[in-house]
Amino acid sequence: MPSFAFARIWSGFLALILIAAPARGSRAGEAQDKLAEKVTHAGEVYQELLQTPDREIPERLLENCRCVAVIPHVIKGALGYGARFGQGVVSCRSDSGAWSPLVFLRLTGGSFGFQIGAESTDYVLFFMTERGARSLLESKFTLGGKLSVAAGPVGRSAEASTDLKLDAEIYSYAKSKGLFAGVSVEGARLAPDGKAIERYYGKHIAPDSLLFGGRAPKLPEESRAFLSLLPQK
């Protein structure tokens, strides 16, 4: 009798495993699909920036940038004190001009001051130096910390490109939606999102191997589409 009871318990345990396994696989597939949508959305944001007449990016900036990061739909909310959160992607260019596989990033930050409301903002960041590019691997890299960050210049004409000094290490562009009021002081942090990278590529890959190590996993279609939008030398 005890052995029969044990067999029934064991059979039930195996049945639970078989039921749960597809559910876990389904959740993993859903997470990967959401990341694929994030990449597609990032490509749309970047393309929209390039095609916006009153925010044209100078050719010199596009030609000389080392990395391009796109963080769509960054949520920022506040009632006296504020916080922001977003997830995006970045690719860096090698000396040969080839763009690296995408690395997922998280953007977080707080703010203070008189403020109330909420907004959604799409960000595009251009990293102009090797130091700026390498800073992306730091777990607590803060925008406006040790690296200079400036509002992205406009004007794609030859004259504007000639006069442009490009002294800053990072140039940023943003498109805000929603409502927000007040003045705030803040420093947003960027860090690689290791879990998202693993889910997207199906295995653990170090961010530096993707950005600078020449390690190139099989790229999904939406990644190839995103990389095709980036400046080509």
C-alpha cells in the first residue's frame, strides 16, 4: 500500500512538471517577443528622428559617432519627487565601420524640485568617443557625470557641419509626450540589462563581447533592420 501511494504521488509530481514546462517555455517566448518589439520600436524612434525636418542631425555627428543608443518610451512621473525608467538598445561601431550586435540597456534615475505630472519620452544618444563607448559597460554609469552630455545640435547642411565643433562626448535628442511641469535636477543612469540580453539571444553573452569583442550571434530580423538604419561609412 505505501508503495502504491508513493507511485501515485510520484506520478502526480511528474504530471505537474509536464504541465509547467510548456508554461515556462511560453513565458520565455513571450518575453523574447516583447524584446523584439522593443527593438522594432527603437528602430522606428531612430528613423523618426532622422526624418524630422526641424531636428535634422548634422552629417558630421552621424559620421563620427562611436555608438548609438535608443531608449524609447522612458516613463517619468513625479509628485514632488520623481523617478524615470526605460529600456532600450545600443550598438557600437568598430574601426572598420561595422556595427555591433545590439545590447539591451536600462535607464533609471530620480529627480527633485517642484514638479507634478507624468510624461513619456523617446531618447536617442550619440556617443562620440572611445571613453564614452566603454562607459556603457559600467554598472552605474551616470549621464552628465564624468562624461559631458549636450543637447544634440541641428542642421544637416554642409555649413552647419563645418562650423560644428562636437566638443561633447555624448549628444542627446528627445521627443516628449504627455504632461509634465516643474524644474528638476537629475542624473539618469544607464546600465547593460543582462537578463534581457540572455532572453533575447537565448544564452548568456557578456555585453562587452557583443559591443567590442566581435562576438556575433545569429541576429534576429528586427536587429538586422535596426542596424541597417545606422550611419554607414
